Amino acid sequence: MYFKENFSAAEQAILNRFFTNTDRPVFALVNLPEVVKGALFARYSRTPKSLRRLFLDEFYEKPETGIAAIADSMQDEDSDLKLERAERLYERVFSGYGDDSVAQLGGAHLACEQSSNLLTKILERGRIAAYLEQSTRYIYYDQKLGEQYRYLTPPEVKGSPLEEEYVAEMDALFETYSKVVGACKTQFEKRFPRQPEDSPVAWRSSIRAKACDAARGLLPAATTSNLGIFATGQAYESMLIRMLANSLAEARDYAGMMLAELRHVIPSFVRRVDVPERGGVWSSYFSDIRSSMEEIEDRLGEEPGDVPEVRLTEWDADAESKLAAAALYEFSDLPDGQLSTVAGRMSAEEREKVLRAYVGDRSNRRHKPGRAFERSFYRFDILSDFGSFRDLQRHRMLTIDWQRLSPRFGYRVPDAVEENDLTDTWNDSMSRMTALHGKLSEAFGQDVAQYAVPFAFKLRYYMHLNVREAFHLLELRTDRQGHADYRRICQEMHRLIREQAGHRVLADAMGYVDHNEYGLERLEAERKNEQKRRDAEDSG
């Protein structure tokens, strides 16, 4: 089912000291300094290489990482011996303090490779973990992995009468992606010629990002990705229990592989996951809820109405008064209720003065107001392309939930595709995948059919966030280097806060929300990256 990467005997000897296996798509990192793990995962998101190949090619023999020296001093039995001793210690601590409190203090780095883009959303659902996912804008997805394009054939489809048709349609879709991304790259090279002040590396990187952004709508949800995770034992336990309850065989199979690897590094923390009376009951609880809710939904008999791409469905009408009271709380000795009364008596100008003082003079978008701004909220209902959702779903500190992916709500055609006279090609691909989705749905159900839906198709989801998180989300996701599609969504969210909710003071305080449009969105960032590389070389 998974592509197996070949490593020489010498390479395997090195890898065995730092990874829990060399032949499976899920593996943990061991015996490495934390800073090296972080650097590995950071580089991981921008390369088509697997993590183990990246480690060998770019990290192992770098003197500054000290990895080779660590390997030279290691004994083969060291890792097992250390794990055995740690297990004895954990058992003593568990008996004294309880599983949950201790499981928050130990963690593991796990690489999850060749996971579909449906599975990455399941993996990234948990709030208390760190994820770094391979980006669709930094590599060309027409680069094959072995003999096959980078997509998953679901276990449910493998060996079925539909497998041959599924593979043929996926191959055709990736060939179309190759044609479109190539045409867009050529178009952008002509439209945005390299300027004298730009290095070839920075210019090529920004052109590639723009071309990949334009073509990514063709990528299906079956497209595979590499994902780096760092999480506590408690976070992994919750993640795995939910995955074992999932309707997709890929998620359940992957949970088994993850559990096997985590037992090499934090076995005590994931002990309950597959114990029938503990994790088993918990997984059944999630499965039962899903079945009951789907039964109820089937009886509703409602059809979705026409709505805009972004809709502000709920907000706090008294937000600015409540936030002024909350802002004063930390600096006062008055009780909460009394401060609310005081803020309610203030004039609009007085409340604005309090809020502006609390926001302060922000010289950087990372300078955000404090927890007082968590008192009020906004709720948005969004119908955007799946590609944009993938980026916005990463904001896990807010509440986000989404519906099943399907062709029902149509799809977007990028301007660059129309300008290259490829609209018919694009539409033909969407029609063919819609037909495949229908066949998969009939044979295996709607959940499995999601694999055939390209990123260009629209998905409905809601985002419920407090004002403080709105600062972070809207300023980050309207930054000039962001994808044009999710920039448009966040720009509209900001406009609705100001105009529909009437929160002018709050919207204006979000001073780093960018409503401009740009040509090469990534160019400025690539210029900065190039300068950093030069500075590092000079200092070295």
C-alpha cells in the first residue's frame, strides 16, 4: 500500500540510531537534540524528500548539529536500556500522580508520511500539539513517488472492481495538474521577470509558489502529504482513540502504525489506547455518537439555501463595552459585575480610549492585546474551496468544525487557468472527478468518496473565535505572502466585523490586516530568506 524507500546498509545503520524504523511510513525520532528535531521538521515542509532521506542528505554530517558525534558515542543497546529505565520510573510516578497529569509532561516527535489530505485533517484536529505539514506551494506534485503519482488508493477501493478506474482517473488528474502548473509557471515568468535586485533563487521560489497556488485546485483529497507532529502522551492518546473510531480505514490503519511507533518511545503514555475497557470503550462512544447524529440528520429533509462565501452569523452586540470592562479588570480591584456597570455608563469615546490604551502601540503583528479580548466572540459560516480550508483549519485555538467534502457546492476556477485558455481542461477534470465521486459514494459511502474530490471544490465550515484570536487569524492570513483565496476570505471577515457587527474600534485596532492585492505574493518573503542565508554564510 505504501511506497518503501530504499536505503543502503550503511544508511540503515545510521538511521536505526535515530529513527524507530527504516521501512514504514510512520516512525518516531530518537536520540536527537530538540533543536535538530525542530530544524528537521521545519525543512520537511518545503522538500519532496522523506524525513529520513532529508536527515541523511542535509543533517547527518553537518558539524554544527553534532549528530555524527552522537552516533559515534552510542552503543546499540543504549536506546533500549534507557527506555527500560524510563519505563520503570514512569510506572513509579504513575502510581503516585495518576496517568493524565504525567502524560502531559512527556512527548514524542512523530513523522507521518504518505497520509492523504483527508487524514492530515484528522491528525491535525487536536488543539494541544504542534504540526508541520508539507506545503502544496513549495513542491511540484507531478513529481512521482516511485512509479506512482502522490495519491492514496483507499484500502476500501483496493482490490475492488473500481480500483482500475480510480487509478486511471487519478493518473489523468495529476497529468492535468502537470500541464496546468507548467503553463502557469511559464505565464508568471513572463509577467513577473526577475528584477536586478532579486537573486535567481528568490525569484524562482516565488514563481514556483504562485504557479503551485494556481494549480493546487486540481489536487484531490487523496493527495498524499508528509506531516511532522510533536505532541504530549495525553494528546497522542486522544488523537489515536478518535482515529480508531473513524469511518475511514486509512485513519484506523494509520492509528495502529502510530501506536506501534509510540510504544518504542513513550509506551506508558499510550498504554490505554487499545485496552478494550478503556480506549476501546472511548472509541465506541465516538462511533455511537456519529451513527446517532447521522440518523437524525437523514430525517431532516432540508436542502441548503443560497449563502455568500463568508457570512457573519453571530456576534456580541455589547462587545466593546464588555471588552472595556475586561481590560480594566487586571488593573483594578473592583469586582467583574461592577466594572461591567462602569463600562456600560461610559460614552463611546471613553470606551474607545480604554480599548486603544489596552491595544497599545503595536509595532509588530505579533504584539497582540491580552486575555481581556477573549471575552467576546464572532461566529462565521464559510463556504470556500477545500484548499483554503486546509490552511485555515490549522488555527486550532479557535473552534472550527467542518462538513463532509463533496462536489455538491461547485468549484473555483483560478484566473491564471482562464488566462492560459485551460478552463475547458479544468472543467473536464472536475466533471470526471464528480463522476468518480458518485461511483465511490454508491459503492463505499460518502466518506470514502471524499478521496476523489479536488481541492477546488467548496466545503462548508464554521469558525467561532474570540476577538483576541481574530487579531491573530486575520492579520496572519491577510499577509501579502498568503494564498489569494484565503486572503480574500479573511479580508471579508474583517470587513464584516467592522461593518455588520459595527465594531469599528476593534476592526481598526487590527492594524496589520492587509486589504491590498499583490503580484508575486511570496517574493518579499523569499528576499528576506535569501538575505538570512547570506547573513548566515557570512557569519559562518
